[in-house]
Amino acid sequence: MPLANLTEDEKNVIYECLKCVATGKVILHDWEFSTIFGIEADEFLSVVNDWPNIDDSNETVSLAINNSMNNLLGYPHDFHDRWNEIMTVTKERVAIVLQKWRGERVEGYISGLQ
């Protein structure tokens, strides 16, 4: 489902995930970033900086959205037990929005990667 079909609240959930990853505090912008995101950190930051004027049919934008949400939910970043320190929305809400945006059920971390 394209961003255009999401509610403003759902878009805000996506943007919060993008901003969280953009800080580099939860998921480092190191040598591993491009491996787990499929794009370089500077490409990711461009997507965040261009929000809300983005097109999620663009592969870079799609990877940034999908993999920020999926990695916040499943990557071993050591913030799972301190989620409220980094996010104002729940993990469950992020998972619901991820599934709605993708248009399919996400079975787990590995299957959620793009």
C-alpha cells in the first residue's frame, strides 16, 4: 500500500521510525548499515530529509521505510527493553503500520527484510 493510502497518524509512525534510525543512536551508521538496510547511510538520510516529499515507489525510499521499521522491531540493537526511551509509539503499532504499508503480513524479522 503506498504512503498516499495511509492515514496521517500512520505516516507519522513511519516518520518516527525514520527519524529514530537517522539519529544513529539505535542502529549505528557504520560499515554494517548498508548490509542491513540495502542502502548507504547518506541515501537513508536523504529520504528522511526529503520527508514528506518522498515517493515510496522509489526503491531507495521503499528500503528506507521498510528496513527502518523492520530493523527497529527485530534487529538486535539493545533497545528492545528500553523502547520507550527512543519511541513514542509502541512496537505493536509499528508492526501494524509496517504490515499495512507493505500490504502483507510480516512473519518475522528475516522475512520482513527487503
